[in-house]
Amino acid sequence: MNILVIGSGGREHALAWKINQSALVDEVWSAPGNPGMHDVGPCFDVKADDIDGLEKLARQLDPDLVIVGPEQPLADGLADRLRSAGYDVFGPSAAAAQIEASKGFSKDLMAKYNIPTARYQRVTTVEAGKAFLDTLEAPFVLKADGLAAGKGVVIAETREVADKAVEDMLAGQFGAASAELVIEEFMQGEEASVFAITDGENFICLPAAQDHKRAYDGDEGPNTGGMGAYAPAPVISDALMSQVKETIVTPSLKGLEAEGAKFQGVLYVGLMISSEGPKVVEYNCRFGDPECQVLMMGLEGDIVPLLLASSTGGYSERDFEKLAPEGGFQPSVTVVMASEGYPGSYEKGTVIEGVKTADRLEGVKVFHAGTDVRDDGELVAVGGRVLNVTATGPTLEQAFQRAYSGINAIDWPKGFYRSDIGWRVRD
Ligand code: AMP
Ligand code: GLY
């Protein structure tokens, strides 16, 4: 079969690379792809948010499965469009993608189906916002309702800052995304993410992962899309995973179905492991980036049967546990190399050397994100997050060592990375 992957980040490179190893797969196509994905198969110059262009491309290529990487096209209804055109799609409908695209929708779902999360209120006026803040203690958590490229959450240490944030956000700090806010209680604990691959009823959870959102060592600096990740996350014991499936994943999927928004694809559950047990911080309607890179790298066997079962109602095996990739999961780590200045402004076009050398190291694979190839053949950085140096090993510690040997093989003076990825689980 032939599979079309939508997106151009490290997440999509990892997906394309992994599915290309499947005995079921002939060709992997990407749109728009990146230089790393180009090594896997042909890339087509259609952007991930160009819904009309992607439908046209699908009709031209006639893929057996389309995998949608990012959230925006899912929220904009790409999966619905492609399904109506007769294609099988890994990724939820626009209705189900609201679980990420509207924080208010996701909080109401949790409230209705008794899924543990922070106490909250949806507000559209400064007055209502301040009145709810009166019932909370610092720190305060304020979230833009809509998609804001991972930047729509403000944690305010004082009431003054919170009041100002309510005013600014409602006045359009995040555009239309913050016309409505969710204000919620702050949860204490350690964060981890669980990924359920599902057809809306049946599901399997991949090993839990942890990422590092802050830009600099010591979890300092501004929030980013993620500077590194590892899996499995030891904080999620087997007992805790069972609890998460029972108290969170199962009722979330049932709730979505009952609301007429059956979820097909991967449900990403961001968790806070609090003293009262696991609670939901947020849901996403797609794989995490860079969490996907460690999941694809760590899975030994073929993931394509699971992706197909999630996507096609006609797939005969519905027991997702029976479709689990054979061979289990190897501990896996990714370290992001980003352009100096990210997540703020950064220079474009700086030359990167040594990626192929890093790729040849034992257990190491470099996934591309914001890269391009110049006319003279040089690899250059064109984005914020640029490379994901990913490694597996018999233990997490060996995986960390291998990932950092990969980093050392890369010569990119204008790049930076965190040197403490995995500090919680390293000696
Ligand atoms: P979100 O985009 O909802 O995941 O929020 C971004 C980050 O803000 C999360 O990964 C947490 O670190 C933090 N956060 C969000 N909500 C809460 C909360 N209620 N309590 C504590 N931290 C939170
Ligand atoms: N790494 C966090 C995310 O993908 O949302």
C-alpha cells in the first residue's frame, strides 16, 4: 500500500521513517515534507493547512491511507474532507479535534463525564474572569480557548498579573483564540503524556513520554513546542497506566462518541500526576512533537496495522492489543537542536554539518524539522526547532548517551540544545 503523510516537522519525519519500514508499505509520500522526509519518499509541495490543495493531491495520488500530523488541518476539517472523498485517514474529524481546538469544549467534556481535571470556568468578560479568580488561590492558570500554537497558556504567580492577563487575553492578545478563556485551578505534580491510538471505541496506549517545554537547562526560559523527550516515563507505573486508561482514556472516548464526535486517530492526554492521582492538563488530537519521535524510534515492530485499524471501520481485527507492534519498546530519547534565539526571532539559512555522521552512530537517527537544502547542496536551518537527534538503547541511560554523541557529531554554530534532557530520570 501507499501512504501519504501530511506535515513537515520532526514528528512527520519520524512517522514517515517508521511506516516506511513496514512490510505492508510500498511508498511513503509526504506533503509538504522536509529534506529528511525526501530521503524516505517523494514530497509534494502542498502546505499542511491547504485543505483544498491536499484533497486535490489525494485524488491525484490515490493513497491507501493518509496520516495527518499537525492539529490545524484536523481542526479545519481535513480528515472529514478526505473521508468524504473516499480515503482512509489517521486523524480525527473536526468535531473530535475540538478536544484540542477548544479548551472550553474539552473542559466541559471532562466535567460531564467525570474525568479528573482542574476546577475551571469558561469566561468571555473581564468581570466574570475576575469573579472566578476570587475563588482561586495563586498561582492562577489562564488559557485561550482556541489554538494558539502552544502559546495560549498563562500561569500567573500573583493576582495582579492574573487580572492583567484576563484583560489582555480578552482584548485579543491571541487573536480570536482568546475571545473566550478557560480559567482554572493550578495543579501540583509531575507531568507526563499518554498516547492512545484508537478507532473511537477500542484503543491501545503507547508507552508514556515526558517532554521538556522550557527553552534552557534547568527548566528555565520561555516555553517552547518542546526541547526534548523520552519514553518510557518511569513516573507512569503499570498501575498508574491502568488507572489512566480506566479513569481518563475510556471515559474520554465514550464521552466524545456520546457527543457525536467519535475520535479516530491518536488521543494525546497531557497528565499531571498529583497527590490525588492522575488528572488531565490538556488533550491534543495528534501525536506530540517531539514525543512522536521517541515513540516511533522505540517501537520495535510494525505500527501500520494499528494506524490502519484506527482509520478504517472495515479493518477486521478490532482488538488493538492484538495489533501491538511485536518486539516491545526500547527506551528512547530525543534532543532538539533549535536556532539560536528560538522561541523568539532567529536567523535563517545557517549551515549545518555532520547530520549524516550522527545518523551513522549506533542507535541514532536524526529527524529533520526546520531544515532546507540550499542550491549548492548544503543543509541549512530555516525554522525554530531544526533537528531532533533521537536514540534508542538497552537502557534509558544508554539512549541518553547515544543521543548526546549524535549531538556532538553535528556542527552547527548557530544552533543550541538543552544538555539536561531527562534530568528527572538520570543519575
Ligand atoms: P496546556 O497547553 O494546556 O498543556 O498548558 C501548557 C502547560 O501549562 C502545561 O504543560 C503545564 O505545564 C501548564 N499547565 C496548564 N494547566 C495547568 C494547571 N491547571 N496546573 C498547573 N500547570 C498547568
Ligand atoms: N510537545 C508538546 C506538544 O506536541 O504539544
